[in-house]
Amino acid sequence: MLLGKKRKPGRKIGEMSVGEKLTLTEKIEDKDLLLYLGLTNDSNPLFIQHDYASQTPFKKPIVPTIMLTGIVTAAVSKYLPGPGSSVNEQQIKFIKPVYHYATIKFLFEITEVDVKNNEITMYIEAVDEEQEVVLNGTLKVAPPILVESFTGSALENF
């Protein structure tokens, strides 16, 4: 997959501005849930057992909130600011459950650019097919710090 593939670093702090937005739409598929459950060994019946979930207030299995958080942090790594970024802080409120097979639209908006500390603050929000908010919060992200090129190839594999 991505191993061995060099990625161009994302945008530096000076290349971003307050008000900049990113939207991303994700459909939650069985393969995503199975990968998460296999990776974490999380066997919470609320995530996978219809008979159990039907007896709860949720009525059917829900998507683990950490999967939604993963979509958020992956968007930072892939798009805004992009490769080489790191999340320094996150505060996310999960307002409404997300169910299997849902299509979720995520909005990211830069609300602060702190050049001195190389950190941006982003507001995040996600809505479901009914346009109801399922999560919102803030992220503090360090954009990539680009180092000057080396005259050798010692870091070619990284």
C-alpha cells in the first residue's frame, strides 16, 4: 500500500489561512468495521451484534467512535495540512450515533493560524444523510516542518 512510496510533504504554516475549508465524504462499509475490529481486538457487542444492539437505546449496531476519530486524523494526514502533519490536541463530541453503512460528510475549517508555534486550529463537524450533526469539535495540528534537502540519499526510504 503506502509503504515504500514517498509522499510529498503537506503545506507549511505560511501557506494556510483562517477560513480555509475542506469537505470529505466517507461511507462506512463492512470492510472498514472488520478491519477496525481485527486490528484492535475490540469485540464490543454494541459494534457487531444485531441481537444485542437491538435491546439497547441504539436499536442496531453502531460505528465505534474511534473509527470516526480515525477518519478525522487521516484527513489531516492526507489533505489539510497533509503528509507530515501531526495532531497535537483534539476535542471531539460525539452527538449522535453513526450506524453501519452510513454516509458521513465531514467539514474542516481553519479557525486560527499560529505561525510562531507552527500550529493551526481547526473546527470539525460531521453530518449524516439527514444533515444531522453526529460529531463536532476542534483540532490543534502542527503542519509539516520542511527541512532543507540533504546532499545524500540516506533518508530515501523514509
